Amino acid sequence: MRSKLSLITFALIVLLPAPWVLAQKGNSADEKAIREIEMRWEAAWNRHDVAAMADVYAPNSDAINLAGEWFQGRDAFRKSLEELHSGKTQTSVWQTERTEIKFLSPEIALVHVYANSHGDRNPDGSPMAPRRVILSRVEVKHGGKWLIVSSQATNIVPRASAWAHRASQIAGE
Amino acid sequence: MQLKLCLLGLCLLLAAHASHAEPGDERAIRELAAQWEAAWNHHDPAALARLVTSDADFVNVRGAWARGREQFEKNQTAQQEGNERNSTWKTTEVDVRFVNPDIAIVHTYWTLSGELSSEGTARPPHLGIITWTVAKRDGQWLIDASQATDVVPAQSH
């Protein structure tokens, strides 16, 4: 009896997958909710609705913008968005290109987003060229609701070598 | 009795997965940041690759996304033999925040000096910020995701 129970316990321990293996798949409702965050962010950005933008972030979230500024807490990030959308990005148009989701647990997801924007302005007020960005976000489901707890944005720099290669191809054509 | 003991043991084992981070975890994560700095300054791509998960996602300051340890190591090899061959990494601040006992978000400020630009000219020392998502796998903390952004001086953004 004892050995049988020990065997069962042992089998359970051995067969029990590690938590990160067990948790790789979120369900489709979670995936949908995470994609909706990006749709809500895009819509809020394009109507310059700072409250709605901040709404997809958790109160204690961390956000790092394209300039490498780190905002600790939703309120700090919201304040910076208010400044941006009454200045450099007041006519900016955001377009989400692609959202990729990796569940780290059923309640934690790593989300990569490709996006582009146009209609932004430089600090001197001159029009900024359209740009592409990539964001890494960590999102957490709390009380049934997904929110961003960490986000960092980086400008995508066109590859100099790729351009040079293309230029030499054109020159050779 | 034996059944109860066995079940209790099993419950404790399961509970351990869901408990709070252990006191040594934050120290281990800070050690990970120190190991990153050391491996970078030795220009050792294999040592850097040992600090990341097999399916790690790395987005660099140019917005290029390396997927998985192999791609990461390949890119690091090119960089450490190229523009980063004489660069010095200095981590100036590490902030750790646990999301659950096995996952944490780490913010790091770093400075890089001695780096070459894509044209091969010397870049002035500069400051950057990284968000790491770190995960505890088989008792070891590893970098599961990373994104880096250069910090732009305030007057120019």
C-alpha cells in the first residue's frame, strides 16, 4: 500500500510538467482580450484621448517611451501623454501592424507589437518623417481583466547595410 | 495516515510553485545583471547566450528582434567581433519587480563606451535603458525577453 502510494506520488511529481511548460497556452478569449488592448490603444491615440490610452495600463505599470524616458506608474505616463498629445503628436496617426503573444503563464503574457505612426512633429515643430516602432509589453490578467504592467518602445532604424546593398544593386542595374 | 501524508506532501509541492519569491531570488537576478556586464566586457557571445532562455526574445536599440538563443548568439557574435569589440558596458542601476515567484521585470540603466558606429567611427559614450523579463527555470534565473532603448538627451526629443 505504502509503496503503491509512493509510486503514485512519484509518478505525479515526475509527470507534472514544469509550470512554464504547463502554462504556455492562454485560451482564445485571453488572446482576444490582449489584441483588443492594441485596438483600444490605437483608437485612443488616433482620437488623442489620453484617459483611454492610460486605461490599458495597470496603476503601478512601468512605461518606457521612444526617448528612453521611464515613467513609473500610470499617472506619470498619463501626464507625459497629455503633453505629447497637446504638442508633438496632436495630429499623429498610429497604426498597429502586428501583435505577437507569448503566454508566460495563464495570467502573464509577453506581447510584441509592430506599429507605425505619421503626422508627428519634431521638437522644433517641423513635420517628422513617418516612423516604425516595436514595443515589448508584459501584460497581466487581474480580476479577469488584462492590463499592461510593463512596456518599452524602440524606434526601428532602417538597416544602413540593407539600404547600401539596395543602392549598389540599383547603381548596377 | 500514509495516504494523508502523501497527499500533504503533494499539496506542499504544488504550493511551492505558487509561493512568493524566495529571499535569494532578487540577489540571483542582480547577479544575472552582473554576469551580463562581465560577459559583455569579455566580448564572449557564448557566455551571454548562457544567460538567456532557449526561446528568448531580444529587441536591440535599433528595433531589431532576435528570436531564440541561437539567433541571439549569432547576432552577438557579429556585434562582439564588430562594432562592440572594444566597447565597455557599465550597468548603473538595476530595479527588480516580481510579477509572480518565477517571473520578474527588471529595469536596467547602462552606459556603453568605446562602441563603433555602423560607419566604423567612434561613438561617444551613451546611456540606455533596458526592460528584461526574467524567468526562473529549473532554479536558475534567465533572461526571457529584453528590449533596449537609447536614452535621448532631454532637449532633443
